[in-house]
Amino acid sequence: MRKMQRGLAVMAFAAIGSIVAFAQAPAGQAPAGAQGRGGGAPPAPASFFITSVGKGDGANYGGLAGADAYCAQMATAGQLPTPPGRTWRAYLSATAQGGQPAVNARDRIGAGPWHNKNGQLIANNVADLHGDVERDRNTINRNFALNEKGEPVNGVLPPGTPPDPARPNQHDILTGSDSHGRARPASDGDTTCSNYTSNASPAPGTARGQGPGVWLGHHDRTGGGNSSWNATHKSNGCSQANLVSTGGAGLLYCFAAN
């Protein structure tokens, strides 16, 4: 009987301790040891998206700073709070110009990890994003590379699907980069539309890819002779019409850099 009474007393004290702990916990926060029971961890904050629309002036974003500002603007429009300690950056490389060194897109976006608006992992770090150690360690594809609204971006329609004027292909995303996320060599000519300050079209008679343009990736990993998300082909010009003509809209990849 005495053993039973002691057991009941211990159970009573434990229950009282739990009640006190919950009562003292800050509002909306479970006490230590209680977190993770039931519903699981909340989704990670969004730190990656594709802009739902381009600026409308082709590849002319006013340079890297202007492109970064556009990413921040679109994040605000999509009600994406900037994660603490991070800054929105456009995934763009720039070539050496005017005494300024080249800039690599991979060096502008922080260390990761990055998640889309649904909290789904895009990549853990820069090496995984670019396949430095193992190919396809990121989830940039038509299912996960969402815009700031959490919506999929128009890509190539599945085989046999009739064209839909209301759903134009916009899978060309501006990067100005090679597949490793670095600026392309000067011998390649203009690969960044004068570092995102030009909306010029090629002169009449210019061979495709030989005039002004910007290197593009395909977010849906479809078309262009390879499946690169950041270095599929060069645009045939820098104007809005030039970008639209090959399946684009002047869209950007935006990452929250830490």
C-alpha cells in the first residue's frame, strides 16, 4: 500500500511540474522538450524563387544592383519576408568591364541552404547547387522552381500537348553564367547584355548568337540540347522581343544570400 501511495505522489508532482512549465513558457512557444511532439517542425522560410514577370525591358535591369533590387521588390510583392540576416540577390554573373573584375553568380548568393515558398529544399549549399561533387544535387525543375507566389513557371509543354497562347513558354532564365555559376570568358563575346544594362537587338544579318545577348538556363531542364538550369544557350539579342522569341520573358533566379 505504501509503495502505491509513493507512486501516486510521484505522478502527482510530475503532473504539477508539467503544468507549471507550460504556464511559464512564452506565448506561442512550447517549453524545452515539448517541441516536435505532434505537428512537426514548421516549414523553412522561403529563400529562393523565380520572378513571375520580368522588368519588361529585356535584359536591362540597370546592372547587378538593379537586378538585386528587383528580386527584393518581387519578394515583397509575393509577401516573402527576407529571412533574418539575408539579402535578396539575383543569380547573375558579370564580365570584367571598365576596370572592374568579373563577378560570379555562385559567389553572390551566400552559403545556403535555400528553400522555395513551400519550404521545399532547393539545395543545401553552393557545391550541391552546381554539382561540384555530384551532379543534380539540387531540385531546380518544373515542380520545385516556383515563383514568388508559390506558383510553377511556364515551361515546355509535354509532348502531344497543343500550344496554349495563354501559357507561353518562359523557361529561359537570365544567368550570364557557365554551368559552374561563373562568368564566361571574354572570348565568348557579350554574354551578359553589357552586364544587364542593354536592351539592344543584333544588327540585321548577324549570325545567331554572335551579337549582343545573355546566357540563359532552363528551369524545367527541357530543351536546348542539354538539361542545364543555368547554362543552356545564349539569347539572340537583349530586347524583350528577343528574349520572348526563344522562350523567355527576362525572368531571374533570386536567392536569399547569408
